[in-house]
Amino acid sequence: MFVLPDFTSRKKEILDAFKFRHATKEFNPEKKISEEDFRFILETARLSPSSLGIEPWKFIIIQNAQLKEKLRTVSWGAQGQLPTASHFVLILARTMKDTKYDSDYIAQQMKEVRNVPDDVFQNMLVRYKSFQESDFHLLDNERAIFDWSGKQTYIALGNMMTAAALIGIDSCPIEGFNMDKVNEILKEEGLLEDGSLGISVMAAFGYRAREPRPKVRKELDQIVQWVE
């Protein structure tokens, strides 16, 4: 008879990691994440789920000091993190150029990455078209479908931060930046693949410079409603 394992200790470990994690505003600049540990964090991003399985993201790890300074001037929410984080990540989302149902990117992703047979893919396109046009109104404008791509990147971001916390590494998600100016800088650096990508969110990883204030959240019954 198969008996499910007792996950009590694992559940405690996961909750402890969530309690440990906080939005670190300043890191210890002398303490660096090992290559092995950061590749582990990146692997959790790679394995993250995405709508329709199209993986509409790219992760840019900024190590160049001059580029960091350019980004700092247009990123009010990263003033403490950019100079001190061990690893600073720009998470880019794919634009309509790549995410529209009939794009070359979608075809390549399904046929070459997911190994979907051509006849099956043609049937899938009918559903994808309906989903984007009617169900979610993603084709109403370019911002709508870009924001849909951005939602997927946040799944990967959440997994990266949780994975980091599980191995004692701090992180901070960052939206405090001027989107247009960041995209302009990235375009100048040749990082947007000729309009296929745009900035979605930033994230800093490293080790805290000081202990944070205690974590506070609403009680569970204040945010959960059961409908029977």
C-alpha cells in the first residue's frame, strides 16, 4: 500500500523561507552569490510556467558598472540595490511582434521547442487566435498584449525570489523605474532584439546589509473567501 510521505518539515521550511524573504533595499556589497547558487535561481525561472507555454521572457543579468549607472539615473526604486546587489536582473517581456498568435516566435516555440506536430499546431492556432482576440482582448492594442506577457514574467520572478529565500539569499522586486527611458537605454545597448522585447520588471539579489523590520500581513481570513 502506497503511503504519502509526511511533508510537515518541508512545509515549515517553505513557510520559513517566505517569512525570511523581504524586499531588500540595500545589500552587503562585499558578499557575492556563488555561480552555482545563482544558476539554481535562474533554473527556477527557466522551469516556470507561462500562458500557452510560450515562455515570453528573457533574463538579462547586468554586471557592467557603466550600464548600472545609466539605469540608476532612471530607476528611482533601485537607488540602493543597483550599487550593492550581487546580481541585478532585468526581466524582459516579449512584445506583440513575438506573442501574437500567428508570429514566427510562436511557431518556432511550438514546433521546435515543444515539438508539436504541424497539424496539431494548426488546430492550436485557432484556439490561440480566439483566446487573444475574444477571451482576453489582448489584440486591442500593443500594450494589452505586452502586459499579458509581463504577467508571465512575474510568475518566474516569484519563483526566483522564493528559490533564493530557500537557500538564504535575499532579493527585491523593482518596478520603480521609467519604462520608456529604460527601454531607450536597452535599445541603445542592443538588448531588445529589434523590438521583440521590452522591460517588464527588475530584480536584485544578494545578501542583506542589515536585518529588516518584522514582516506584517493581513490575516488569512481577511483576504480569503470560500464560496460553497
